Amino acid sequence: MNYFQDILKARQRIAPFVERTPVITSQSLNRLLDAEIWFKLENQQKAGAFKFRGATNAVQNLSEEDAKRGVATHSSGNHAAALALAAKNRGIPAYIVMPENAPEIKVENVRKFGGQITFCKPTLQAREDTLLEVTAKTGALFIPPYDCYDVICGQGTAAVELIEEAGPFDILMTPVGGGGLLSGSAVAAKNMFSETLVVAGEPLEADDACRSLKAGEIIPADNPQTIADGLKTSLGKLNFEIISQYVDEILTARESSIRAAMVLLRKQVGIMAEPSSAVPLAAITENREFFRGKKIGIIISGGNISETLFYKLTKGL
């Protein structure tokens, strides 16, 4: 496997379907944090998140025979919507298992793109068991949210675009949950500019990736409680292999810092980011000396959040 070459191939494969999202900076935020920060706005991607890149690469790379079977996955939201839209673009069905407490805006997205939803209890075991039932019934192919070669390569295309447009960077940052965006971005960053540090932001209340990297083995998440609902999943095996090789640091952020970072992004940059997207900036605010004077690229992973929920989470800030 040549990850970087396959990321470049993925970029060509998905180009007709995905948006080349904007890259912006904010002088007021740069002054506030004494750093030069560039944001890749994947919250403006189709389906509202970077996940559309990986889902599209996986779906478009299926053989005609496999595609006819349809695709299936389990997801709290962003991968679900992304896969539903990617399947719609190829004219095949998408069967989506979602936890019953998934944010309503993410459920609506899946329905809007024609995904056929089966709800389950909000545990990983329930998701996996229900998915097995769905795939047995439909014959659909499971497209994992992150622990999948084609998905990882698709996610890495966002970092390629960011680096081409505003790089090279001293530090490239993404959030980390299952590790799809981080692993793809890390491969891209290290292959384009080997001296770039790759740093992830992770909620302190869901810090399994940070602990796993330090321990040298996957330490599964244990029912994490964080507002960053997209980052509750444990690292995938393939993702962990890549992260262990290419990622320099994973920094955690408190829940209060994540909320404050959401407000900073809204007021200083004009971005309404879902909590998961704000975690890298939250990590910067908690580790200012580490980032001082550096040129930093951040992928804003998604923007699937309603005004109502945004103000509920940031009330009083």
C-alpha cells in the first residue's frame, strides 16, 4: 500500500463530486493567540463534513457488481449522511444504523439524501449488532466510518488541498475520534512537508486516542461523556497503525474550552462549527506556549449543528 499515492488517486476520483472548500484566516484571532492559523472549512463540504470525501472515495471505488448490493454503515451522523449522499450519487441504496439519541439535524441529513435508517440503542455493541442484522437482510457492503483504507485516503485529500493553498505549516491539526481524518491528514502532511508536526485535538473526557498513542496500543473508549459527539468512538486498527507512525502529539481539551472555542470560531472567524470541529482550537487555547509564533493549519471537520443547539451549548459565554 502506498497511502500518499492512493490519496492523490482518491483526489482525482472524488473531484467531480466534492467541494474544494475554502481556506481562511482571521487576523484578530491570530493576534489573540499570537499564531498564524489557517482553517480548511470542511463544514462547508457537501453533507456538512469532511466525511463526504472518504465515503465518496469508497463508494466510487466499488466494482459494479459490489455497488449493486448497496452500502451500509453505523454512524452517529456525519458518516451516515456522507455515505447516504455518496450512494445517491452512484444510484445505489444506503442502509444506515444510527443511535436513537443522534442529533436531529444529522438524522434529517441522512433522510434528505435517501438513506434508509434503522435506529438502535446508543452503544457501540448495539450499533454493531444492528448493522450485522441489516447487512444479513440486505446483502449490502459495510463501509466503516474510519477503519477503512479507501475512507482514510479520501479524508486525506482535505489536508492536501489545505497544504497546497496555504502551506507549508509548522503544525497541521485535526480532531481525532476514530482516526480517519487524522490518519489521512498525517500521511498527506508528512509526505508533502516532512518537518510539519501533526497534532490532534481530543476531548479530555474522551481521551482514548491520547492514551493509546502514549501506551503504544489501542485503549478503547469507555462510555465517554463529551459534547463533541463525533469524537466518542475508539480508534480503528488501521488508523492507529498510521497514527503511531505519523502523528507527533495528541493534546486534550476540557469541555469548557471546547465551548469557548466554538464561540471564538463564531465571533472571530465567522464559523458555526459543531463541537468536534472546535476541539483543535480548544487545545491551542490550553497550550498557548506550544503554539506561539507557529503557522498552523486546522481542518474544521464539520458544521452539522443547529442554531438552537449551538446557543444551548455556549449559553453565557
